[in-house]
Amino acid sequence: MTDSVKNMEQESANETLPERRNFIREIIDVDLKANKYERKVHTRFPPEPNGYLHIGHAKSICLNFGIANDYKGMCNLRFDDTNPSKEEVEYVESIQQDVRWLGFDWDDRLFYASDYFEKLCGFAIRLIQKGKAYVCDLSADEIRQYRGTLTEPGKESPYRNRTVEENLDLFQRMRSGEFPDGSRTLRAKIDMASPNLNLRDPVMYRILRSTHHRTGDSWCIYPTYDWAHGQSDSIEGITHSICTLEFEIHRPLYDWFLNALEIHHPRQIEFARLNLTYTVMSKRKLLELVEEQRVNGWDDPRMPTISGLRRRGYTPESIRLFADRIGVSKNESMIDVALLEDCLRSDLNKRASRVMAVLHPLKIVIENYPDERVEELEAVNNPEDPAMGVRKIPFSKIIYIEQDDFQENPPKKYFRLSPGMEVRLRYAYIIKCVDVVKDEKSGKVVELRCTYDPETKSGSSQSGRKVKGTIHWVSALHAVNAEVRLYDRLFNVENPNDDNWKECINPNSVEVLRDCKIEPGLAAAKPQDRFQFERLGYFCVDDDSKTSALVFNRAVTLRDTWLKMQKT
Ligand code: ATP
Ligand code: MG
């Protein structure tokens, strides 16, 4: 392919996907037109492996991998594992699984900042040799005191003017383990009076005896994030370093390092992070929820983690759709979680098989239906997609309906079942309630006696008679038992982000129903299978089904019931 053809393809990436157009792509287009970076686009997603990924990370993943895909470039996965004490292999594995599950691929470009420890050390020595870095004996507290504030300049360290030789010697001895933890640092020699605090001689290395998940005990000095990050991007030949807005103020420092080292200089572009209503997104808070067992692990279906959303029933497609719909900007904003839910609905509406399930069963005996008879009735799998075909569901004398599809004393315009009234059973017959059986002690309705009209079979030529209501049902003899978990928001307030955020946890965020009846075709359903339970919402088979009876999570209701409640 010639360069100009390649160039045209890249430029058209933005134009053919108007819904994905954003200010970052505009910057890339300008760079391509100007022949910057040999017209290459190379991005990366750089998680710190200190927690599970959440929906905010998904925004960044879709952005970085999406741009690479659309511009026929590349996107690396790089673990920014410079902080040995907080990082774990479990997180490294879950992060890879989540990125893959979202539908993205880093090919053979899986990297770790820790792979660059030796190179970074060499860069540090280069800065020392240029007189641009020095070993400082101030303690962490003293460094903080000397740093100054936004309104006052900082004070220079008494160790700032050590000779190059002395610095080289001390840094070497820091590395070889001669000094205790925290006793010395390597600092960049920039400007203690800079209005940008990040430029006031920032620390590049600290002494820390801590076992690293990859390098073990071979290092006792570790690079700071600010020192490692930009150089790692440079080493990988990243062209566009996309990150969240809080790094805007660090950019002058990253530029200073790259210029001082005279190495490849990626362009950093910042965007606003995703905030979502009724949840928290900081990894520290999510970790607290897990450690204090306020949820059942990182993949609890109420968590905003990717693993939680997956377990809840979210599809990769729905999350990518969400990322497209929210777009990217420079302004901090709060996105309504209802938008995320709506993306799932619109995806599953196209793809999920419709089935019948009864969550709160009420038994009905159809008195005039022959005792032993079983009919196989035809049901449509998905009215949105005829290609998904039809299935057979069994009908027999005893069935279950939902308890709230019956009322003994119905209000006006109640079109479901009540004494003496008729209703249509979906895909089956019209039935009429002729008697109500109650528990003698509690007075609770425990069974209905009904009759059916054999002339009203759905789909048959005589089925023409119409009644106002249609309800779902399951044949008692054939039903599969299941547990169903219904979820609500994890927090009671839109923005649970002040100090008392844990007091805003919704105590009723999960309701477990243990006696649900599901149509028999679902007996062999597997974890992650997703269905629409007619009239009830979209449900996903939970991982717990591997070890126990069938368990379903409700991923989302059929429409936004919260919106409806607010309106009425
Ligand atoms: P936290 O502040 O919750 O610990 P983090 O930003 O430190 O998260 P990283 O593992 O460093 O987490 O994030 C990896 C990448 O994901 C970074 O490039 C970061 O900018 C991006 N990211 C993290 N949170 C969000 C968010 N809410 N929205 C968009 N991007 C995000
Ligand atoms: Mg971070």
C-alpha cells in the first residue's frame, strides 16, 4: 500500500464514523495531514493493576482501541506496575480478560512498565550526567515542606547542587541497596519556584524494599508514576497518549523529561473521565466495598466493574454502544445510569430470546382441561428477528401465573385475571376464573380454579375472540425451578461521593426470589446466556448456576421503571 492510499484510508476513518467524531480524532486528523509520526496512529491503554476495571475504564478502552481500529493503527495494553505494594497478579489477569471480553485485542503488544525498569534507570543516569537530576537526602516530610504552595514558591534542597560524580555514585549505591527505605530520593532538577507544583524538583525514584509481582526482589528503588509513565509511552513509540484530565497539569513535566532525554515525544491529549449516577467509580472505594463485604466481590452484579456488569447480563456490544453515545469531551459531567441501561435494552431487544418465567407463582387448575393431556404450543423466539424462529412450549392442566396478574377485587380497567373474568394466556387459550382457593388461616389466595375455552387456541383459525388482557404462564408439570435475583441501585443518592458515601448504600439493592418457575427449554441454560422474560425484563444466567440450581440475574427491566415512577 502506498503512503498516500494509507493516508486516505486513515483520514476517512473519522469521516465514515460521524457518531464517533470527537476532538481527539480531530487532533489526530491534523497530525496525519501534517505527516507527523510518519502518519502512524499508536495508542495504549495503561491500567495500574491495583483493582478490577470499571465502566470508566471501559470508556478509555473503547476510545484507545477504537481509535486504533478505525485508523488502522495499533493499541498496546500496558500495565503501569510501578507501585509494588498495591499490585496483584489477580488484577493483571482480570484486566486482560475484561479488555478481551469488551472485544479488543492487543495482539503481541502486552507490556509492563516494570519491563522498562532497567531502561528507565539508564534514562535517569543520562539526566544525572546532564546535571538535570540529583540525589536528595531530605525525608518525604521535608520534601513536602520544602515544596511550597500554590501561592508560595518552594525552597531548594540543600543537596540540589551535588556534583554529577557524587550523584552518579549515590544513585548507584541507592540501587545496590546501601541505604535504608525512604532515606534518599532521586529528583529532577527543574524549578522550585515554578507556578506548577509538578515542576518543583519532582521525585523520580524512592527507596522501597517491597516485592514486585514481576521483578520480585531484584529492585529496591522504584520509579514514581510521573517518571515512568511518559518514558514508557516513548519507549513503545506511542503517538497519541490519551489520558484523563487530571494529567493535564502533569503534561509540562512529561514534556520536560522527554525534551531533556531527547527521545520520541508522544502527544498527550486529555479528556474528561466518566462519572455515572448512583454509583462510585474510584478503585479505592470499590476496594472498600469488596473488603468490607458490602458486596459479594468485585464481580457482584451491582458493581460498576466490567466483571460485575458482565455477570449482571451486560453485553460487550451494549457497553461499546454506551461509549459511543456518551462521546468524549473536555468537560466533567455526570452521566445518568439510565443511559447505560438503555444501551443494554436496545442491544438485547434485538438479540435475546423471549421466554416465559413466573417469579411469584400462583397455581391455576384448569378444571375442564383433560388430566393427562399435554399440548405443545408454538411460541415466537423474537418478534424483532424472525430468523430466530419458533419453539414449542408445553401446556397442561396445572399452570403458574404471576401473583399480581390476579386480583380478587380489581380496580376499574384491570384487564388481567379476577373472579368471573377472562384473560388470554400467551400462545395458549382464553381462561376464566371460576373459583378462588384461600389458605384458611391467613386468608391468602393459594390457588385459582379456572376453565378454558377450547375454541380460542392462539394461532388457530378460531382464535379470533378477543379479550383485553394477555398474561404469561408456565406449565407446572414441566416448569424448571430457578432462583432469580432482582437488583436495584447500589446507592440511594445520585452522587455518593462525599465523606459519608457509605451511608448512602441502598440496603435493598438485591431481592432474591427462590421459587421461580421457568419454561422447560431453559433447563440447560449456561452462565452468561441471556433472555427476555416476557413482561419482566432481561435476565442473565449467573455464574452460581455452575454449582447449584439455575440462578438468573435481572440485568435490566423492560423500560426505565424509575423514570416512570418519577413522572407519576
Ligand atoms: P482510580 O482513580 O479509580 O484509581 P485510575 O485512573 O487511577 O483510577 P488507572 O488504572 O490508572 O486507574 O486507569 C487506566 C486508564 O483508565 C487511565 O488512562 C485512566 O485515565 C483511565 N480511566 C480511569 N478511570 C476513568 C474514568 N472514570 N473515565 C475514563 N477513563 C478512566
Ligand atoms: Mg491512575
